[in-house]
Amino acid sequence: MQDKPNPAQALAAPEGSVLTLDDGLGFVALVDRMGSDAALKVVNAARISYQKKKGELDEADQKLARFLWLHGHTSPYRHSFFTFHWKAPLFVFRQAFKYQVGSTWREYEADGESISLAAFDVLFDTDKGCSWNEISGRYVQWQPEFYLPACMRANPPHGNKQASVDLPADFDHAGERERMRAECEQAFRLYRERLERGVAKELARILLPQNVYTQAYWTVSLQGVIHFLAQRLKPDAQFEIRRYAEGVHQLLAPELARLGLTREMLVGYV
């Protein structure tokens, strides 16, 4: 009898994926764009304040879009959404999952009067904004796919503790990588043995290392994804998540170009 295909194995890299970590495993792909023109929607969402609407984007619209973003008037950017497919190590996802912020429109009552305002929410498993959905180690057996950095890094002795610097060439990079590989293989052997003894997947998985690969869908507003780029394209962002930001930036290039937003503008935005 043939084994049933493992759902984790069935998730191949979609066409047009950007490889991220130079190991042939990690990637990011843009699997869905909304049908409408995201850039035109930004400027029309802004111009509705004046009961105006444009049918085609021009240079003045790009100037308006840049002004809106650079001066923090970002609500017009919350009307378009994109879905990305990531394959990344667990520790990269734990950094990426902080980008859960969407937006909604709420009504409140104050002194008997109804008022409305745009409110930011952290949205987990709701239908209102940004969402992550990941392969579940409760339901599928993990595959022995691990991220092993080619070049080891160290924390700097002073300055930004979030940053890291490459260890010198005379450091035993290859030896450290092989030690990491052996540790991962040992953990995965113990994981499989635990499954064979009948322990549930949801418990057996707890010893797996943070560099095991998983996959997820990320659906996010244009504002949310640009905010992600503004933070994670910076040179002091961790190398691995910066590589995913570079992939997302490449995939979103048509929309960013139409909006007139350069990489320098994004990274300079706070």
C-alpha cells in the first residue's frame, strides 16, 4: 500500500519564488495580489476626502503617495492586501510574526454621540486584517530540513546589541557548521524515535531546534508590508530576516515603483 503524501512535502516553492538563504530551501513568493491597482487605490483613498477620484496614475499621484507615506498619513495604504508564501526557519518566523497589525473602522459612543475612528488592532485569527497561517507540527511530521549558516557571526563588544558581525576568516566556520548539523540530526533522530514510541506529534516536536524549516502564508495590507520593509531592510536587522525582506521587496517592486517609493525612502522612514 502506498503511503499517503505528507502535506509538508506537497508544498513546493511556487513559480516566481525568490530564494532567500542560499541553501536551496528558504524562499518567499507572492501568491496573490488584489485585482485592483494598489497604487491607484492609495491615491483615490486619499482623494475621497475631497470627493475626487482618478482613473489613471500620473506623476502628481506618485508625489502624493510619497508625501502620504513619508509624513505618516498611512491609512490610504491599508486598502490593498497581498498574500506571501514563506518557507523559513522557525526563528525567522518568530521575528516576522510580530507584523500582525491590521486596521479596522470602529464606532464608539461619547456623551451620547456616535463617533468613528481608524483603530489599530493586533489581529490573530480574525477576518479583519493581517494574518499568518503556518504548517502545524500537531498535524504533520516535520521534515529534516535545517538552516545552517555558512558564515558564523558574533555579537559586537559594544554598540547595538541587536546587530552581529561576521567572525574572522580564521574562525572554524565549516567546523561550527558541521557541529550544528550533527546537533540537528541528533535532535531529529530523537524526535522520530519519540513518534515511533507513540508520543503525539504535538509533544514530540518540542525538542526540535529553532532552525528547522516551516512554511506559512502571510496576508497583509500594503501599509503593513511596507512597514515590515522599512524595519527589516535596515542593515542592523538580523541577516536572515533581512534576506526575506529583500525577497519581499523584489516581489513588491511593481507596486513600489508605481508609488514612487524607493528603498532609500523606506529604510529612512521611522
